[in-house]
Amino acid sequence: MNIIKKWATSLKLFAIALGLSFSSTSTNAQEFILEAPTSLHPSLQELGTELMKNKTGSIVAINPANGEIICMVTNSPLGSNETLAVATAYPPGSVIKPANALTFLSEGIATANTRVGCTNGFRDGNIKVGCHKHYSPLAMEDAIAISCNTWFLKSYIGMLNNKRYASKEIAITAWNEYMRSMGLGSPLGTDIANEKGGLLANVSYLNRRYKNGWDAKTIMWAGMGQGDITVTPLQLANLAASIANRGFFYTPHIHKDCDWNPLSSRFLKQHQTMVSPISYNVVINGMRKCVTKGTASAINTPRFTICGKTGTAENAGKDHSVFIGFAPMTNPKVAISVYIEHGGWGSDVAAPIAALIMEKYLKGNLSAKSQTVAKRIISLKTTTE
């Protein structure tokens, strides 16, 4: 037992160095660390720490097979701060589009072959939303790959106005329930202290927020991950895990199951999403295309198959850089989210960081090309003083 305690104490000191704190219903934080090893992989923590230099944000990677958090690296001008990963609610930007697509497919709002025209973005009266240059019209897989704002704005409006629902209130409630089933909108219940949820618009919130009334166009921004929706990076990594698993997830946790301190049963339970199983193939194909020929094509590699989605979250100041993904495409071993405040395009900073972490985990090393990418990322400074 002394050997076990010595090993656990080393893990405790490692976790403290990362700025992590923990919650437990039966013991205080220090005792819990001493008794239960963490699921963090030191090699990923080391690489992630280097990649996050001079940046503010977080990296969260999960083993989708059991919900273990295998990497959690955070950084800010004041140093590591795990609240950036578990308690900071951000606009998700376009990384929410796979979740919206799954909802539209499951509800019959759209099919894989639903095509939407887009010429330089979305236009409606005085409302103008830009979009990437691409061919038109796009079906769903390519809309995910190219990240077409018009496709998702029009589809979101189409759901709220669809006659299958008796009212817009019923429609937004259905959307909210799908999103919550994918682990968004509320704390997941992780064993890291001080976790918070985010914002998912429901009828009560919208009636308070828009006292003069609201309709589909008032709140359509959620279709592209802006407006009345915020999430934590932990929730985004868990969303990626649920897609990797084709419809279920485990509550993310940072402590490993062990004989002398078994995990609570809540961490061993599968949580099923409301999404129809057949819908996942379409969205996963779109996420694969995102990497092979879409907005994340720069991270495509012959070493393993990445499925992902970039996001560029608008806010005051320079946009945030966001990415979610998993690998490999078949029998996934890792799901990840990277959120870099003021990092710009999702493809610029967040996506390459995610690809490097996944490569290190899956292959144990970085290729010569990836080492060059890592040096470039390490040299970048996105933190604002």
C-alpha cells in the first residue's frame, strides 16, 4: 500500500502542477487524489502545455469508450486555470453545426440530399451573413465540410417554422431536448470541481429575453452557433465523443476506476442521445469531408483518419478559434475539443492543435511534418494582455 500511496502522491503533485482541483462526495479533494489515479496522459499534458504557450483557452480530450479525460490543458495570462475548460461558457460557433444537422435529420427537417443555395452568404432584408466561397447548392455533407452558414441558418429557420409543430414554442422545445440529450445546456456531472453548464434557449428564456416577442429569425443565429447558445469546452469534447460513439457518451471524468477506489456508477452508465442512429453516418461523413477537402483540410494526414469540424466564434475583439473532432473514423479512440480565445479561424490554431494531440495519442510520436507544425503553433501568441 505504501508503494501505491507514493505513486498516487506523485500523480497528485502532477495534477496540482496543472492547476487542477477535484470534487468528491465522500472525501475531500486531497484525499481523493491520494486514493485514485487520474486518467491524464503525461505525454499529452506535456505536448498540450507547450502548444498552449502564449494562448488563452483549453484542450480537452476524452476516450469515447469510457469517458476518461486523457488530456486537459488550460492556459491564461495568469497561468493554468481549469475553469476555462469546465466552467467558462463560450459561443460554439460552427462546431455546433454537426449537432444541429443531427437534430434536423432525426426530426425529418432535412435529409442528406437537402440542397440549399448560397451565393456569398445569407440575405434577408437588412440581415447579411457572410459565408465561405463555395459551389452552390450544397447537400448536407458538403454543408458541414464547407461550413455553409446559409445552409444551417435556413435549416434552423425551417425547423422553427415547420408545420409539423403546432407552434414555434413546441419547435424550440424539440430542438432544446435534442441538444440536451447530446450533453449540452447543463453541467455534465464531471468529477472536476466547479463545473458549470451553458445556455440553450428554451421558451421561458426567450420570453424573458425578447419581451416584444420572438420568431425564427430572431433566434436563427443558434443555427450557426451564435446568439442564444453557449457551451463549455468540456461539453464540446463530450459532443465529439457522442458522435464518435454514434449516439452515446459516458459522463467525462478525470479519475480512473481502481480496486481501492472504484468509480461511482454514474460514470459507468451510457447516456443515449435522442438522435436517430442512421443520422450519424451522414454527419460523420460530412466531418470526414471537412478534413479531406473542407475547412480543416490542412490537418489531413495519411497516418490516421480524422473527422472534425472547425469553428470561428464571433465575439468582441478577434474571433475565437474552435475545433471538435475524433479519430480514427472507425473504432474511434480519442475525441477532442480545442478552444483558443482570439485565435481567429478555427483552421488556423485550434484544428492543428487538436490534430497534434490526437497524433501523439494514437501514434506515440509526431511525424517530421507535424513537428514543424508544432513549432509554428508554439511560436504563435494569441493571448491579449
